[in-house]
Amino acid sequence: MKAKIYITLKKGILDPQGKAVAHALATLGFKSATNVRMGKYVELDINETARDKAEAAVKAMCEKLLANTVIEDYRFEVES
Amino acid sequence: MKFGVVVFPGSNCDQDCIHVLSDVLDQQVTPVWHKETSLKGLDAVVLPGGFSYGDYLRTGAIARFSPVMEAVKAFAQKGGIVLGICNGFQILLEAGLLPGAMLRNRSLTFVCKDVYVRVENAATPFTGRCEVGQVLKIPVAHADGNYYTDEVMLSQLKASAQVVFRYCDQVGRLTEDANPNGSLDHIAGVLNAQGNVLGMMPHPERCAEEILGNDDGRRIFLSMLDALKTGKLSSDVGVAG
């Protein structure tokens, strides 16, 4: 199975990178873009056939290593 | 006293720490490779600065799973003195030995310069040679030093005097300009609740000798020595570590 994991800074936490990108977009004339938030995308293969097992494993990976839950939220999709 | 300086792949301030402890302060120092599982015989441990594991994923995120970190945890739990400098601080945060996390610097740039920090708590094993309100000049060199924690933890840190250093100007005022990275509440150094683990972003090992034009950082190491000698923190903690 394949897992697609999205890690983003929690709401309310200052994102200096997002701010800089938002500023650049505005400078380029994309006035409609606001609230840019940068994050990480992780893709991995997982050797499980049962979806619930795969999801449990990915959740554990996020909690333990992939995300720092003091500052980051995560969500993921598991597909076969 | 016998100090251990942990060396991770990508540490680059380990030799500076070893130099200060052994050549300047005439102490015994052992480099501790990150694969070690014991800190036996050590009185205090330093986690130096650098770019452990290339800062991949997040600063300190991979290093915290190095085998030596289990030993560092056990050492800290028994009351052993642990100092984390810069990347060492980041690793202690990721390992959960200190509260909070690091965000990218507000400026998005790597900041490498002398800064001033105000001593907020002089009753720690790391600041005994300082006074509350004293201003120290110590250099920083980092891209991720923007300290963050939630409001609950912040009030807890303040209430129990765990904020040990704050970025300030030359005379000790907490101005915005004096905060090099955007750290919450100007926090430059944090102590654990137990009072034996300190993380700080500035590099005291880079300013511990008069020949370098600044020896403010020496106070941190001398304070550690005092604390070890007075035995407030038993030197036996390392034995079973």
C-alpha cells in the first residue's frame, strides 16, 4: 500500500516561509492568494495488506517521527 | 571532573567544546560517539552544536533516536547535568527532555552574530557564576532558533523560572531588534523542571577565552564545575548511566 502524508504547521503558529511566499505571490500580481502555509509531503510504500493496519502504522510514524506535534498537524491517505 | 561531549554525525562544535573543557578549564573530557549506549563514569554531558543528520526532516529529529540518547535520558532522569548548545538544544527538544519546539527563524535566514542575553535565573547548575539581570555577550549561529511553546507551557516555564536566558540589547532591554530569531518571549535558553538539563541557542564554547576577545561563555562552564564540585548534583549519577 502507499501512504501520502501531509504535515503542516498548526493553525496560529507563525509560518515565516509561508509569509515570504505570500509576499512574493502578491509582488507577482497574484493578489487573490492569501494565507499561504508551507508544509511537508511524505510518500511511502508500506508492506501491509489490511488498511487499518497500514493506517495504524502510519499514524504511529507521524506521532513518533514524521511530525512534531508541538508545532505540526498531520493528515494522511492510504491507498492500495 | 569528567565531561562527555556527544558526537553525532554532523556535529561540528564538538571539538570546540572539548577544547574549552580540557585546554581552558583543565578537565577530563571524553568524546562520546552517538552509537554509545552508556555514559558510565561521566559527571556531566554536553550535546554540542552542528547539523546532526544534515538537519533532515527537522533539526534534531533524527539524532534524538541515536542510541546514545537513551543513555542521555537515563542520565538526566537521575539528575545528571546535561547542557545542549544550539543543535544540542534542538535535539533535547525533539527528545522531549525539554519542553517546546524550534521554528524557522523569523528572518528565514541563518543568523550568525554576537547577541546579548540576560540571565533570568542564576540559581541553576549552569548560571551559578552569574547574577540575575546580568547581560552576557555570546554568539548565535542558527537557522532554526525561533523557540515556540504553547501558552500553558509558557506560563509554567515562567512560574518555575525555567527561562534561563532571554535575548536582550546591550543593557538588558528586551527590544524586538535584540531578538535575533523571533523567539517567543525572547527565550534563548530553557531549563527542565527538574533543573538539571539546559538548552541554549547561543554558543558559550565560542567565547570562553580572553584571547578570543570575549570570555562570557566561560561562566556557563565554570558554573557547571562549581555545581559538580559542591555536589548538589551527585557525580555518581553517571555510574549506572
